[in-house]
Amino acid sequence: MQRSLRHALREASRIASRRADSPQRTGTDELQKWARAHLGGRRLVLVSNREPWSHHRAADGSITAVRNAGGLTVSLDALAGAVGAAWVAHGSGSAARETADAEGRLPCPPDQPRYTLRRIWLDETDHTLFYAGAANSMLWPLCHVVFVRPRFDADAWERYREVNRRYAEAAIEEVGPGDGMVWLQDYHLALAARTLRERRPDLGLALFWHIPWPSPEVFRVLPWRSELLEGMLANDVLGFHIRGHALNFLQCVADTLEARVDFERMAIDRQGHRTWVRAVPIGVPAVEIGDLADAPSTRAAEQAWRERLGIGTAKVILGVDRLDYTKGVPQRLKAFGRLLERHPHWVGRAVFVQVGVPSRIGLPEYQAVQRQVRWEAARLQRRFPRREGQSVVLLEDSLDFRDIVPLYRLADVCAVTPLHDGMNLVAKEYVAACTDGEGALVLSPFAGASRELERAHLASPFDIDALAEAYRAALEDPAADRRTRMADLRETVLRRTVHDWAIEFLDLWQRLALRTSRSDPNPGGAG
């Protein structure tokens, strides 16, 4: 009785949270009000390597606009629209140039424009040296401690400097002659603030680092560690998802540079400039995702996926990832096999659907994980055949986010099992899409999201038996327990959306760096 009452109360709370003044809509209003009150005439410019929308030409000559899936772009797309920002990013689609003007600008989103996307162009050498080389063969493995050795190359690092300079120059053009704030995103752009500070010392600068930050023992192997830190310290504020990563950064600065590092207040003073370091975990546009999940078109797409994949009435465990060695996809599939071995009543009654987005396929480490995932999926299919269709469905495609939400609805369980991850927003997106209170989340403790989503079924991808047991528990939990877990998870995700994250970060930035005198002995308090 007590459990039923608790469930009823949580359901009432969930329904109330989805009414017309729901957290997402209120958050949008609050963000717009914050922008009007605090940005004033300042221009806000977002800068990331990946663009939120890409344009692709089909074989028949038609052009399709694709909302790129992925936590960073989906979340920041909502933010950019709320405040009418400009967004600088690499134009990657096959029809990128012909859908932008001569300066690379176009209104976004394509159907309801609310901000300006400014594309910059990277050539094949840029991709090889800047993107595949410095960013993803050097910085990515350095920051993800999953036993892939970084490859250090001087030519790649030189091109990284050059491309960062180009991004910075494009951001300056988007700010224009007036005052502005430039918010850089992620490890691709660690040096951009240096150019921005040199060219426009009046601008407010911040960088959010979306991946883990390594320990000093790991970081010290980087030959250009001093230059990397100096580039980042040109910002007024540096953001990380969790406090442990922020503290790692502070210690790396203390060990590497001549600087005053204040661990208590999380501030760094170097050469007359102060940089504040903060942990601000990102959210997702939760109610927007929920509204999309409830749309009739999404329900129809869910049924279409079920028929296309031959799922029938089987329970579905879903994974959605880039095919990256940090995501734990092979371990996830092995654990599904272990589940079927130890609990054979699930053979034929459970299907694993893995969306594996091809990623960085020119790099041997990524080719290896792609082969491993394909091999594991084929092995499980041979060992556990299913009369109605496949036991393991591998979708190697870059899906539009609007195609992924129906899969979230379809899934009885979502498996998010990275070996090391800064946040992982798939976990939060899935919870946001579970508007009926059903579903279950299996989550790695090595994802930053595990610090918030404590009611998920937590299991290490390094322990295949424990992960298999987490699948079993998620599938077999009594209905009331499952709904209570999901209600708790939804409460967390709805309480801290991308708008809350943006307001918190922008407010910290404003309060600590833009409103406060550098000479104030205690600006912003300990924070």
C-alpha cells in the first residue's frame, strides 16, 4: 500500500511537471529573462567543432537537414535558440557550402530559425592533423584512461594551433565591433581563447571541457602541456562536469606552471589574469525531448522500428553510442551474452539493439572497435538464434535525433556503459523520453552522469558478470519498483535541464568574471 501510494504521488508529480508551465518552458523563459537582464548589448557566441545541424545531398539531388545526435549539440541547440546566439562550427555535410551564404552563415534550426550558424571550412589536411591527429589521437586518449596510448606528433599540434586560431577569428567576426561573450566548447578548442584574448581583450571568454580531465601523472606525458594550459587559462571561467576533473586540472596547473592556484576557491592567478574553475554538470532539453517522445509521429515511428527490426513482443535493451573504444560497447554485448547463458528463459524474449554511429573511421583504434563490435554481434546471433528475427541488431548509421527518440521509447532498458566518460547525455536523454514512467537505465559508474542518476542500475563494464546481472534486474524488476526508480531518475533530469545548466554557468561567468573587479580579494565567494 505504501509503495502504491508513493508511486501515485510520483505519477501526479510527473504529470504536473509536464503541464504548460513545465520546467523546460519555464527554463527557456528564465534563460531569456537572464539574457535580457545580464547580457545587455553583449553578443553571445558559441563555438564548437561539431555543428548542430548538417545538410546532406541525397543520390536524387535533394538536400536534407539533419539535427545531429549527441549530447553536446542537442543541448546547446536548445540554449542557442533560447538566447538568439551565434554558433561557430565546422560545416561537415556534403551540402554544407551551398546551404550557407558566402560567409558561411545560415539561420537555424532550418524550420524555425532562432539563431545564426556560422560554418567554417576544414580541408583534408585539417581533418588529418587537427581532428584525427591532435584532437583524437592525442588529447582524447590522454583524457580517457582506457589503455589506448596517445600519439604525439609535432605537425598535428602545429595544425591544432592554426585551426584554433581560425575558429577564434570567426568568433571575433560574429561578435562584431561591440561587447561580447564567447563560450568555447570542448577539447578541440583549448587554444582558441589565447587568440581571442590577444585580439579582443575586452571579450568575456569561457571554455567548457566536456570530457574527463586526467590526473597530473597522466597529463605530464603531453609534450605541449604548458602551452595547452596557458591557452585554457586565457579564459575567465573553465567548466567541467564533475568536481574531480576540476580538481585534476587545478593540480596539473600547480605542477606545470608558475601560477597561484587556490584550491579552496578554485581559482588560478597567472600573469595578472584570474581564471575560475567550476564543476557544472550539463543537462538535456528534457521536456522538449519528452514532448517529442509523446508526439503521434514518434509513436508511429516507434512501431515502424519494431516492425522493421523484427522485434515483435520481445523486451529491448538499447545502446546508443559512437563506435568509440571509450564507450564499452563490446563489453556491453558480452554481458548480454552472459545474461542469455545464465538465464536462458530470456533467449528469444530479449533483443539487444545497438546504434553504433561510425566514428573517426580513419584511425586504427576505431577500426578495431568496429570490427570487435561486429564480431561480437555476429557471435551472439549464431549462438542465440531467434526465430522471429535477430537477437542482436547492430545499426551502424548516423541517425537524426528525431529517429533516436522513437528507439528510446521502444527500449525497455537503456544500457549506458562507458569505460570512462565526462558525462554521457544518452542516459539523461533516455530518461527524459520515458514520459510514461516505464523503462530502466543500466549505467556505468565511470560515466559522469552516475553522480546524479544514482537510482539507475549501476554496474561496471569491466565486470561482465555484474553487468549481466544488472540487465537481469532491470528486465525483471517488479513494475512498482521499476516505476519508482524511473520517477526518481526523471525528477533528477527534469530538475536540472540544459537551461538550468546554462543559467548556472552563465551566471557564474557573469558574477565571477564580468561583474567583479579583478582586484576584489574575494569575488564571488568560494563558489
